[in-house]
Amino acid sequence: SQTIHQWPATLVQPVGSPLSLECTVEGTSNPNLYWYRQAAGRGLQLLFYSVGIGQISSEVPQNLSASRPQDRQFILSSKKLLLSDSGFYLCAGSGQIYGYTFGSGTRLTVV
Amino acid sequence: AQSVTQLGSHVSVSEGALVLLRCNYSSSVPPYLFWYVQYPNQGLQLLLKYTSAATLVKGINGFEAEFKKSETSFHLTKPSAHMSDAAEYFCAVSGGDYKLSFGAGTTVTVRA
């Protein structure tokens, strides 16, 4: 079965600082990988998805970027954080037909 | 394109009472439908999924959902609420392209 590892669990960063959130996948080869952001009361917003190494699709224009340097590694980054980047970030993978496995999330607070 | 609408952002039930969470979908192709549960500061856990087999789907923790094509609905139910059911619940739809679209979520509180 597929397991998604995400870290850190919580992060407090100043405005203008860089960001790197890492997600790794265990138990599946060549998974589709996704980054979602969850803001309070606003559901889940798909930020990026990747169908393979080096292949990134962006769903919404924003201050963030994503990379997939290895099959089972997906990274969410920013060069300069904004206050509006605060939220709960979730990584997900879909190595089986139709359905996601989620990581435990990272709570990012930009101050 | 696919989308879901969850009716009611908050639902409050008494312990032992029926839990009913409503979800309506829109899809241009036969949909695959999911319900997830999220506890505070945790990721989402799959409760159940509909993938064109039986229209009544049973999931974990006593939850079940029925796919009704004529009503474009996939409502989630549990006959008897437990305090541990207090969480946020998300309905999601996929059109077969491996991308899920989520509803805005319904927060369930359970009264003793």
C-alpha cells in the first residue's frame, strides 16, 4: 500500500523568507503526486500535480513552485513567502486507480 | 470538467442519531466519487469510494454512501453517530484523469 511522508508538521516563517516542503512516497512506483493547500473554511485547492519526474503542472498562478527531482519525491518551494501563503499544505499520491493517499500535512504560518 | 457541491458547511447531531451528509456532483463523464474524513491538523483519510460497481458503497467506521445517477448525488450516512465521528468530511469526484475535485467540506459536531 502507498504511504505519503510529509515534513515538517508545523512551520513558522517570516515574510520574505524561502520555503521548501518535502513529500516522499513509499510503496508505489511512478505515482501521480499532488500538492493541495487548505485554508480555513475553504476546502482543498489543488496547487500542482506531477505525472512523472520533471513534469509539473500548475493549477493556479501563485507565489509557489514545485519540483519532482525523483520518482518518489515532490517538493513545494517559494523564494519569498507572503502572508497569504499561510495555510495547511497536503501532499497526495495516486498510485492505485482512482483515489488518493494523503500525507499528514504541514501547517505553515507566515508572520 | 467535474465538480461537487456539499450542502451544509456544518452539521450537528446527537450521539446515537443518524448522520447524513449531502453531496451532489457534476461530471461530463461517468464519475468516480469519494468521501474523505479529516481530523484536526491531520491529512485526509479515505472513508469509501464509488467506482461504477455497486451503487451502495460501504466504508470504514460504519459509514456508507449511495450513488444515485438520476439525482447526481452521493450522500454519506451513518445510522448512529459516535463522539469520535466529529471531524470534517469532504466529498470528491474524479472523471478518470487521476485529478480529484473536492467539495468545500462539512464539519460534523456530535452532541452528548
